[in-house]
Amino acid sequence: MVNHNTPPAWLAFERQHVWHPYASMCAPAPVYPVRSAQGVYLEFHDGRRVIDGMASWWSAIHGYRVPALDAAIERQLQSMAHVMFGGLTHEPAARLAKRLLDLAPPSMQHVFFCDSGSVAVEVAIKMALQFWQAQGQGNKQKLLTIRRGYHGDTFAAMSVCDPENGMHHLFQDILPAQYFIDAPVIGVHDAWDDRQMDELRQTLSRQHQHIAAMILEPVVQGAGGMRFYHPQFVHEAARLCRAHDVLLIADEIATGFGRSGTMFAQQHAATEADIMCVGKALTGGYMSMAATLCSSRVCEGLHGQGEHAAGVLMHGPTFMANPLACAVADASLKLLQQSPWQQRVAMIERVLDEELACCRGAPGVRDVRVFGAIGVVEMAAPVDVANVQRLLLEQGVWLRPFGRLIYTMPPYIIREEELRQLARAMVSAVTSH
């Protein structure tokens, strides 16, 4: 019989040899061994069942052990787990591409499958750079973005993350220098003031001949600070980019597939990007996969006819369009379409707004904000992550705070009573911190 009070035998080895995200190998923070996951619950090795308020970093939108997604994986295994995508193709990739394009804004017409969100951003940047090279405008080599953003951990992606307050400041002297403007400060529900666009207007006016593309996370800035800003900024940014012959890249890796209340966050702004990155929830949290979508203009333009046109997009991951990942992603998006996801996200927004409201004005709290299926309590000082996680686990909830933020992005299938338990645990952790 398993003794649930005894740590598993493999844990000591794991702690000595296995790195965790943004963690020290020499002085590792506490980690909790998970034995299984079902619905919105994680079961730890010691027998505790806790509500996963993170949806495995925002990806497991349907929860865990989803029968339709399990079945999709099992069916695909009967034919093939993987074949290279160079020179070969398969039906799961075609089915998924069609479903993606049916869901995406109409301007999106072409799909490049990637391994992860960071790689999707790398591919988007390559698309933009190759587009201008093929047009004979190789001087357009820079990117423009807003501060407080996060776009991934690979090098080109790091170069457009916040250079001062982001997670990659250690590499600042190594990364390509890009153009940054201040992050929008007008909130989602605040009155719009067009002066918010002044810095972007000036930057594009002065530097557009050097800028290949502007990249931003529409409306919701994720790991850079969980900030929500006015959709009109995205709308005006798209208009200004068009006027100055600059491509617009929408990083929808965190916001795509319903998290903000619309299928994609740029839809709040009634605009369409030239290039769009998706990931995280694409496979329902089952496998690592992402995609970079683009318009016909970008696709045709980057192939080009000029002497500087490569004629192909210069990228090709080994596991590109992995059939297992394509099959489960197609099943996940089908399940999302068939589900009442809008009502579920609206319920999450309503309940989080109700339950977290009491934190507004509390000692040590800087801000409380809720948008779609995202709830954030921002503290005035950095959070003691290990202590806050311990307090949350005592109340049956798993979250992963970072910086000054205690936040949740739960699975859409969470029931109201489970969500209230999660939110009240957050309140308790905030008031006890």
C-alpha cells in the first residue's frame, strides 16, 4: 500500500537534477508532486485534491482527462504518432488548419505550425523581416512594441519583452535593440483619450522606415504584468501601422480561444492584424503546440520575386504539425465551439469581480482587476510566493503568483461553487500576506 505521507522515491533525485521554470537548481523552491488530474482538480501524491486556478498556465481550458480529447489522442495513435512535415503531410494538419482559419479573423489565410508560443513569435518576426527583404526594403529590420509586454523566452521574443521590468533584463546587452513606447494606461472600461496614441504616432512618423512590424498582446498583457488596456489602442495602432507601412503582429498566445470573452482579444478592438500567434489553449493543455497565422498579403509578399526574396519561409521545426498534437488541437477547438464558452467566461468574470472586490483598498493592495476569465490582485510589494502558495493549498487551491501578483486564469469548466472557493482563498491569502 502506498504511504501518502511519504514523498515519492523519485522526488529526491528530481530535486537534485531537474530544473523548473524560472527556478534555482542550487536552492530550489518547493514543488508539489502531482499524481493525477481530473476536471479542475490536481491530486497530489499525499492525497490532497486542489482546484487548479492556473489551468496549467492558461492552457487546460476544458480541465483535465477530457473524454473527447483523450479519445482524439487514442484514435490518432492507431495510425501514427509523428511523421516529419518536410515533404510529407497528413489529414490532422489540414483539419486543424481549416478549423483555425474558420475561427480566426478573415484576414488570416495561411498557417505555420510551431512547437511553442515562443517559437510562434520567432516565426512571426521572421515573416515580417522576410516580407520587407523581399520587397527590397531590407532597412526595415526593427520591431516596435509597448512596454510591460511578454512574448516568450527565445532570443527574438525576448528582445520585444519589457527591457527593464521584464524577466529578461539580464540579456539586455545581448539582445537586438528594438523600439519601445510606454504601455497604455487607459483601462478597458475607462473613457478613451486619443492623446494615448501620441507617442506611437511620433515614433512611427520618425522611425517607420526602420520598423518591420509592431507586436503587441491585444488588450491583455499577460506574464509582463497581467494588465488590461483599452481596445481602442489596438484599433488605432492597427490604423497607424497601415498608414506608415508597418506590419502588425497580434500575440494571442495567452488571450486566444476565449480567455478575454471573445474568441481572440483583437476582436474587442474590431481590427485584424497582419500576423497572429496562437498557442497555450490550442491543444486544451494536452501537448505543446502553437501556430503563426498570416494574411495573404504577408504570405505572397515574403515569397516575393526580387533578388532579396528567399522564396521560402526560413523555418522548419522537427516536430512541426505533429499528428498527435494536431488531432487533439482540432478536437479541443471543436469542443470549444460546441460548448457554452461565452456564458462560462461571463460567469467567471462576474464571480471573480464579486469575490475579489473586497480586496480593493485593503492594506498592501495596489489594484484589483478582472477581465474575461482572468482575475488579478496586485500587491504593493513583491509576493512571498512559497508562503502564499502554502496558504492557498491549505484552502484547497493551486495558484502560481509572481512578482506582486496573485492571479487566476481557471479552466472554463469550473463550477460556480469551485470558483468561489478559489476566489475566497485568494482573498484570504491577500489579507494574511
